[in-house]
Amino acid sequence: MSIPVLEIENLSVSFMTRAAEVPAVMDFSMKVFEGDAMGLVGESGCGKSTVALAIMKYLGGTGKIVGGSIKFRGRDMSTFSEKELEDIRGSKIAMIYQEPMASLNPAMRISSQLIEVPILHENISKDDAWNRSTEMLQKVNLPDPERIMNAFPHQLSGGQQQRIVIAMALLSKPSLLLLDEPTTALDVTVEAGIINLVKNLSKEIGTSMLFVSHNLGLILETCNKITVMYSGETVETGEINQVFRNMRHPYTQGLLRSIPLPGKNKYDAPLQAIAGQLPLPHERPNGCNFGPRCPHLDKEVCESGNIEMQLISSNKNHFSRCARVDKIQWNEKSLSSEKKPKSSSGGTLLTVKSLSKDYDVAANVVFGGKKKGTVKANVDLNFDAKVGETLAIVGESGCGKSTFAKVLLGLENASSGKLEFEDNDIANTMVDERKRATVSAIQMIFQNPFDTLNPSHSVGGQIMRTLEKVGVGSSVEERQQRMYELLDLVKLPREFEKRMPRQLSGGQKQRIGIARAFAGSPKVVVADEPVSALDVSVQAAVIELLIDIQEKFDTTMLFISHDLSVVRYVADRVVVMYLGKISETGTTEQIFSPPYHPYTEALLSAVPIADPDIKKRQILLEGSLPSPLNPPKGCVFNTRCPNAIIGKCDKIDPPLQKLKEGHTISCHIDAKELSKKGSVFAQ
Amino acid sequence: MLLFIGKRLFVLFLTMLSLSFIVFTLVTIEPNLKKLALNQANMRMEEEAVQSWLEKNGYKRPILVQYGEWLGNALTGDFGYSTHFRKPVNEVIWPKLWHTGILMFWVLIITIPISLLIGIIAGMREGSKTDRVLSVFSIITTSVPQYVSGILFTIIFSSWLKLFKGVAKAGSITFENFTLPVLTIVIYDIGYIARMTRASMVEVMNAQYIRTARLKGMSFISVVFKHALRNALIAPFTVIMLQFPWLLTGVVIVEKLFNYKGFGFLLVAAADQNDIDVTLACGVVAVILVLTTQLISDIGYAFLNPRIRFS
């Protein structure tokens, strides 16, 4: 067998803080061979990024490799001098980062950041380096390389920036490419393009990949091997199809069961969250780290000292760190997969009639100046929401979904149109002019639970304050009672009343956010990407909680999201938006099966799916989102639409095709023609 | 860019107008004028005589007319007559400003390179021994007020070691008599700018693009020079520009302490002696200085930070 490009053996990394040594990675082993694409999966805090940085020997002042070895092409990297390390970094091992904007120097032109790589490693002239860089920019599909070379990072879009980072990493044709959550900060359609690019280019150059991500679907689409990490340890590793089909560790199984898959919704197959949360490094249990959260825990076996990796299948290189691997019935359906009855929706609660919202962009505030232009954030929106229904608003960043939420909540006035809530038009009443009943009837759950709680007030106090604001209870005691009920409702212990937000995990914070939103018994709750900042296993629990509470109170939920698999799971009806306009509306069934609007089709195709049995048609969108200041003529999607009819789509606004049962598609192509393309998914 | 500068100059002019108007109104309120009359003419004047003195000197006219007259003169370069020094303001203020200018020049030429160097070296490796030593040094120097350090230096270097003189005569500057005032300001200022620079450098060195550069295979030193420096200088640049107006007024203590007859000295004397025209002229000079340094600061900021330049 050939020498692996990268061989990690029993690696342990610790961070030396003033208080103590915090172990971040323990006993981690992995082999990456030439041409391999290894996926490294785990939740935040499990140490996967630390592994990537340890390979680069870049752990900051406090991180130290305390055990084990990392071999690059058979040579132990701990024997490398600083100079040798510098020679390898960027030329033999290159890295692509999570946040492209932050990874590029804001004060330097793209050209100087690119050309320094070959100049540094290959000692070539500036002109040669320039030519190499422009060639590479063409390879990463960036139009007009000369213009981009002279640009500064902030002048490019997120997707373009990430292409630059990729170009930078591939300039020296590295033999190992480390990707640390390379698409987490990007929109799904952009993500699909980037992933495709990385796959093709690494094959072309012959680079092995280590792909670090929390997204199982992405790993399945890009890698041929996978390593699952939990709390600093490898728990399972093997060939990708083997692990996905025959997982042999309860954590891997838990992860796969907690993500919504296409074809599943909340009524057929409820998500199963993994109970509990990731232990802090200094609170790791004895024996199996996953033990306290594991449904198959056997205290005698699992908590008796260290558990070693066991071979499951040698030809698939399948290993698992589970002491009870032979005892567990792996194919058993989980206990709680009973079906829920589908609730029927009531009468219409909210009607949106030709609602538009424009923002004026003035040249200068002090001097007035002439108007630079108008951003049309919402254009002629028409839809309604019924009592007890979950209506999802889907689209990529900049599509106007959050603007709509602001108008609904009274944080912005609409420019025209009506927003009828219980027969009152509230499109132009700001939140402080609204009646208290209206305010408490329309509440919001925010995207980032970390920023929405006041860090200097206790959790109980913050809920009580909300109760006071929405006029619940006439005395402190009454409100306190109600606060306890709310904590019960979101399944947090009552003792949490005294806790400060910093003592809570992300999922717990989001539960407090939900408790606050439901404090005044709202009729409509706007959930703006409520789980996108949470880890997969926590996500499932929060989604289930939301659905339960919503059903209990028959609340209407407006679920704003870019994640179509979550939307498929929670929503009854869906509104798809692109650049401020609605491209398609319908029930979840209608949206997820043909005929699709071409944009919906591309969105569906872009979502990575963590199921090796589902095959998708791939539709990649060209270019990036046009500026909302200067939207395209005709159909706003025509510049990126693979089916655009030149002369029609770029001139005339698309007609609204009304199909059966409220399904509408705004497209020039006839619905019959669209349905001929068939489903994006094939089992 | 030119449009931007033009706009800023226009704002500068407007600000100057309104500020000088405010100062003008404040120094020409009735009780102050009466005091001036008593001072200038005869301490034992009757109320009637005071009124007629005010009438005679044009202080009874509407405020706008008076201000218009002053403004008209000021725009043609005539700042009026100093009642204390008994000569035209122009003959008083410019030489003093020149003296302070020389002091400021030496202070800045010494402070800026030293403090930037200290800040960058300290912030380059956060938490290292060098960082801690330099940080403690900067904290000590900024926490000793100038009137304390000035006196200390005088005692040590002048009375005891007899190296320098404790008095600096404006107009005839020598190394011997000029070192102590400069040193007093420099020591205080170095700590301040160095701390700002260090904070900015630490932030930049922790930025992800520095990691990117390091993982490209660049050495630590070239990352500091090529990637960190320019970004780290954005914040201290603004602080340095703010030093100009601060120095202009901040020299009061040092000038008094070393009996150096500069702008600060003049300002104190004018305020003391109720010298209306000199006070006004000093105010205008201060405002011009503040606003021009702000303008330079904005332009320089745009140069250092391309995100500002292009938006």
C-alpha cells in the first residue's frame, strides 16, 4: 500500500489556559490517501477545526500537541523546523476557511494577495505570478479576472470571495487541501457552485481533501470517506456509503435521525433530537463520552474506563468506538416514530395584498444630494396565512424575506399595499402606534439566540419583563407563576429562572427566545431562521418544541428560512421569494414536486441531502444575485435562469400562472412544460 | 475625491462661522463688557461713563452688526486690537503660534515613530514578555500628569544633575533649555499613542486574514510588515491627528511650567485679562486647526482603508 498523504496517529491537542489544561482533541487517528476526500463531521466544539489547524501546526499561543503524531507523506511533522513548515504551508498543504470576507486582507488588492503565493513558494517573477493568478481565477469561474485582480475584497460578493480563497489555495497545486466549513457562510445556490468547483478542481490537480463540516449532506456529496467526531474523539470512521448505510455508533445514528430528509415531514416522521448536550471539555464523563446522551447506555459496559476503536469491517476501513456495538439492534426503528395526526387549518388570519416596500438610497444624508436609487425590497406580495398554519417564506439572503417580517412586526412601514391582520390594515402602523393586543398577538423568534438576550439580566427577569410589556398578569406573583409555566412549556427546569444568559447553551437560549415570543399568547409568531445558528442535534429538539407549542395554541407561524429541508419538514405552505418578488406559492407538497418554478428547482437541487439512496438532478445557477438597486428587467430571475427565453424573459414581466388549489408560479414557461422536467429527486 | 474635499472644506467654513459667532456672543455679553470698560478706562467710572464708553466703542450696536464687522475684518486678515498687549492682534498671535508650532513639531517628530514602534512590537505578540514590559511602561507614562512629570524632570535634570535648564525662553531655543518641555509632553504622549497602537495591532494580529497569510507560508515578520501594519495603523492614525488640537491647548500647562511664551501662554493671558479680540482670534485658530486635522485625518483614513474609499 502506498504511503498516505496524511497520517494522524493518536493525536491529542490541549489548550493551556491559566486555570488548567483543556483537552480539545484526544486520541484522534486518521489516514488520508492520495485522491481521497475525507469528511470530518461533528458539532461545534467537538474539536474538528482544531484537528485541521493542528495539521497546519497553527494552534496559536495556547494550543499544544500533547500526544501522538501527524505524518505528512511519511515524515513526522513535529521534526519540521519553522522554515520547513513555512515551505509546506500554502504550497503542499493549503486551507480554505469558513468566512471568506474575514480571511482576505481588507486593505490589499486581490492581485497582491494572490501573486504572493507563487512568488513565495516558487520564486517566479511578478509577471509570471500575475499570469498564473489570472489563469487560476478563470479556473474558479470568476468572470473578468483582470477586473477582479484589481478589486478589493469588499467589492466582491461572498461567493466570489470564497472563489478567490479557493484560487489562492490551489495556486501552488497542493497535495492536501483542508476545507474548514467552506460554505457555511454562503447561500445554498452559491454553496452548490462552490462545492462542485472544489470537487472538480481537486480531481484535476490531484489534491487530497480533508473536508471539515457539520453538514452531513455536504460530506456525503463531496467525500468518499468520513470520520465522525464527538467531544474531542473519533467515534466512527469508514467509507462513506458504509457509514451512512450501516452506522455502528449511536452518535452517528443520532445525527442522521435528527436531520430532516426530503420526503419526510412533521406528520409522517417526527425528528428525533439527541437528548442532552455536548459535555464541556472538563466535564467529560468516564468511559464513553457519548454515554450520558446515548439511548443504549449500559452503565457497566460503557462507563468502565477507556473505550478503544473497534474494527467493524476491514475492507471498508470501518471502525467504531462503541463498547456495545454487537448488542445494539442497528436496524431497529426508533421508538417514537409514530405518526402525528395532521391538524386542519382554520380561517384566514393574515392577508397580504400587493404589499411593497422600497428603501430610498440617498447619496448623502447631510447634503441631501440627488437620490441615488430605490431598493425594492418587497414588490407586490400577495398571500395569506390561516389560523394554526405554518407558512414558510423561503429564499436566499437579500430576497426580502426579513423585510417582510419587519413590516409585519411594525418595525418598518410598507410603501404601498395592505397587510390585513384580523380585518385591520396594519401595513402602516408602526409597532409603537399599535394596540397592545396587536403587539402581543404578533411576536418574533430571532435567528441568533446569542445576541437577543440581555447578558446582564436573569432569564426569569427577562421573561417577566416581556410579560409585563404584553400586559399579562396584574401582579408580580401572577407574572411569576406565568413565567414558570412558560419555562415548563419550553421544557426547561424552573431553576433556570435565576440563570444568566451566559450560563445557557445555544439551544437553551433559543428556548428562552421561544418562551418570550409565546409570553403574550400570540396569534402569529414570526420565526426568522430560528435554528440556523444551532447545531444539528439541538436543531431537531428546537424544531420539535416549536411545532408542539404551535399546535397546542393553534398559533400561526411564519417560518422564514433558507434551509429547504427544514422547511419541507415544518411547513404546511410555502412562499418562494427571489429579489423581492414571489416566484412560487403553494402547499409544501406542491412546491416540492413538479411543476417547479425554475428558481425553486435550483434551490431544491442545491440542498445537500444526507441520504445515499437519494439521487438528485443537478442544476447549477450561473452568476450571483443581481443588486437589488438595479434589478434585471422582465423576470428578475432571468439573468440566472437556465431556461430563460431571450427576448421574452428579459423584457416582459412573467405572468402569474394559477394552478390547482392555490399553487401559483410566476413564469413565462407554461406549467405543463415545466412539469415535463420531472422531480429533482429520484429514489 | 476632490468633491469630497470640497464638501469637507465647505463644512469646515460653516462650522467656523457658527463657532466664532458663539464665542463672539459669549465674550461680548454686557457684564463682561462693563468689566472691560472699567479695566480699560478708569476703575472708578460712574455707570453713565461706562455706558458712554461702551457707546463710543461700538458695543451698543446690535450683536449681528458687531459680529458682521468683526467677521469682515477677520476675513481680510485683521483680527482687531489687543487691549492687553496694546498692539494689533496679528502682531501678538502669530509669533506665539510659531513658538508653539516649533514645540509641537519636536514633540510629534519624537513621539510618533517611538510610540508606533512600541505599540507594534508590543501588539505583535500579545501576552509575550516584551508586550508586558512595554505595556507597563506605557501605562506608567500616561498615568503621570504633566504637571507632576514636568516638576520631577526639572528637579532631576535641572536642579540636581544640572544637565538642562528649567526655563525655556521662546525665540532663542537651544538643546539645553528646550529638552525638558519637549520631554515632558513626549513622555506622556508616547504612552497614550503606544497603547492605542498596541490595542489595534493585537486586534489585527488576531484577525483571520493574518492566519490566512501565515498559512500561505509567509514568515511571521513578513506577515507583520505586508499584512498587519497597514491595517493596524488605521486606528492610531486618527488618534495621532487628534493630537494636534490636543497639543495646542494641552501645552498650556507645560508652557506655564517652563515659562515658554507660546500659544497656550497667550491663551491664558488673554482670558485672564479679558482681551476680547485675542480670545476670539485664539478661538478661530483652534477651530481651524481642529477642523483641518480632521480633514487630513479623513483623507488619510480613506487612503489607509479602501472600504471607505470606494463606498
